[in-house]
Amino acid sequence: MDRFLGAGAAVTSVANAATGVAEVFRENTTRRMELDEEAYARAMAQLSAEFAASPRGWFDALVNGLNRLPRPVLTLGTVGLFVYAMVEPEGFGLRMENLNLVPEPLWWLLGAIISFYFGAREAHYFRSRPIIPAAPRKAQTAVEAAAGMAGEVAVAAPLTQAAPEGDSFADNAALRDWAAAQAAG
């Protein structure tokens, strides 16, 4: 069709010029999405290259096994103390008296070591958890709420009200209603 009209090249150059002028004032969203996807793909490729499984020797297996020991040892040791207290109460009492002689700063040091060990582990799992964005919710009327719960139609009254200045219940309709009832009564 362009060959018949003879304006194909001219129309294309005018369209490209208009696109170039428009991109001065507004970002090309499609191009931005393409660049973001390309950057994400490069970052994921780099990350997978960094953490690619390399062949491990006996020493790595030994250290990996040692790293897995603290939780089971602490758990089984505590259960073992209960069993030991039942089997030999005199020996258990003697050892507990000896533990009472340990200086307090040493207990603080032990507590700090255990706290940092488990805290670092928990922080690692907290940082690597997936973030799932919450879907936005619309305001619901009493009719919609009642129909969703009981399957019946109730008197129409909005659940959301305008929050007064400085109201700390702006995002909670039930607390706003309670605060209004307290103020009225």
C-alpha cells in the first residue's frame, strides 16, 4: 500500500521525529520496561554465577555438618538434663550448685554468643523472605459486608467515616466506631 501512495518513507520519518520529540517530555514506558527486564536478567545471571554449586571436598562437608549441630545439641542437651535430674537427683543437684558458682559476666557472654548465633540466623531468613505486595482493598458498605457474611441484605450504612484531625484510628473502621461511641456516651 505504501508503494502505491509513495509516502511510506516520509510518514515513517515524521512518525520517528514525533516519537523523539514526545520522549523528551515523557519517558518511553515500553523501553523502560525492556531496560528493567534486561538489567534484572543480568543481575540474576550474575547472582546464579556467584552461587553456582562448586564441587565440595571432605572438609566442606565436615564444616557443613558442624554448622548444623548447635540446635540439635542444645535441644537434646536440655532434654538430657531433665532425664539426668530424674535418674540421678543428687548428681544433678551437685552440678547445678557448681553452675551457680560461674561468674555472672560469663553467663552474659554465653547469652550474647547464643543470641547472636540464633539472631544472625533469623535475620538471614528474614532478609531472604519473599515480599508479596498486598492487593489494594476498596471500602466496603455494611450491605456488602452483611451479604458476604450472612447472605442477607442489611440496612445500608457505610463502614468508613471521615476521621477527625489527629485520629489514630484512620485505617480501622471498628476502632473509629468504638471511639465515636465512647465520645457520645
